[in-house]
Amino acid sequence: MKKNLPITLLTLTPLMVSAVLTACSAPAAPSVSFPTAIQVQNADNQVITVSSSQEVYVTPDIAQLVFSVTTEAKTAEECQQKNTESLNQVLEYLKSQGVEEKWIQTSDYNLQPNYDWNNGKTLIGYEMTTRITVSEIPLDQAGALISNTVKQGANQVESVSYLSSKFDESYQEALKKAVEDARQKADALAAASGCTAGAVVHIEEYMPNTYQRSFGPGARLNSAKSMAEDTADAMEIMPGQLKVQAQITVSFAVGY
């Protein structure tokens, strides 16, 4: 005789149903979208950047002269006194020729002992050197001034530098040529790249060397005295030409 087993019905609450569904369902994969193309967000940043360097040559018209007065004596005091006398004689001569005091500079004032090293560092006397820099001298008078300044007691000519009173206008011309050259370079690059070079969006100038610049046209010196005196002994000056250079970097907008 078979026995019927009792059937027990289980009533599921909503909370239990939610738990069962959560346990049976697989986690959903996150959705990722990939762009089909990368786009430039700011077309204004598309530029052609080139560098340019151009030169202009100018004939110098001003000279800067550097002399030295060197003296020797047994004692430091005597050496300094002799140097002062020679220095003052040179300075008075320069001023008498019309060189303004603002263009005369004395410097260094170097006094030192002299030794005989072959006899165990024996003191044999003293030597003093004073430097004189004379600026803004008209170039056509520089040779005579050099020769006559040596006659007045300057026993060393250290340097002769050539300057131009037209440096600034020559530099402006070099800048214009550099901009024109930059445009030509940008146009060539654009044509080879299938685009055009538009307006200038950035330009940068590199600081020029201004050591060749003169501060003025230079005062005419007195020619009645030493400039006419012993003119045949005047030093010949051949300054050549000065190179004035401008360097820039320019960025042009790209057009299509």
C-alpha cells in the first residue's frame, strides 16, 4: 500500500525573488565607444614657424681708440708720479683737440713690482699702466689722432674699434629683409604641404649685438693744430665694412 507524501507549497516573497534573479544573472559588460577619427579641436593652433637671419653691410664712420700709458721707476711713488705726468699730458692734448671729456675714460691704474727671477726674486723696481679709452672719434681723423697721441706720451695702442652712427637704420633694414625672407620660406613650405601661409600670428626678435653702434655722429676735432701737424705721419685707417645682422622667428597661420 502506497503512501501519499504531503506536498508543501513554498510561497516566495518579493525579496526572495529578487535575490534569486540577482544570483542567476551574469554581470553586464560596460559599453565602450571608440571614435572613428580624431579631430583637431582648435584649428587656430595650426601654424608654420620659420626662422630668418639677414645682414646689411654699412661703412663705419666712427672710431673708438684705446691707449695705455706705461711707466717704470725704482720706487712705487716715483713710478706713480711719472705715470700721472704722462697721463695728464695725453689727456690735455686730447681735450685741446676738441675731444669732449664725456668721451674720455681712464681705467685700470695697475701698479705692480718688477722682480729679477734669475737672482732669487730680487725687486728691481715698479711698473704702472693706465688705460685711456677715447670714443666718438670721426674716422677720417682717427689716424692723425693716434699718431699724435703716441707722441704726447701714450706708449701703447691697445685697440682701434670701428663703429657706425647709422647702425640703427641699418638694423631696421636688416629686420625688414628678415621678415620678407621668412614669408618666402613659409610660402614654400605651405605650397609643398598643400596649404597656404596666412597672416602672421607671432613674431620674435633675437637681441642684436649693438657693440658696433655709435652714440652720435662724432664731433669734428680741431684740425688747425695737430691734425695738420705731421700729417704725413698719420696712421692709415682701413675700416672695411661692418655687418649688421637681424635674427627673427615668425609663425604664420595655415590656410586651406
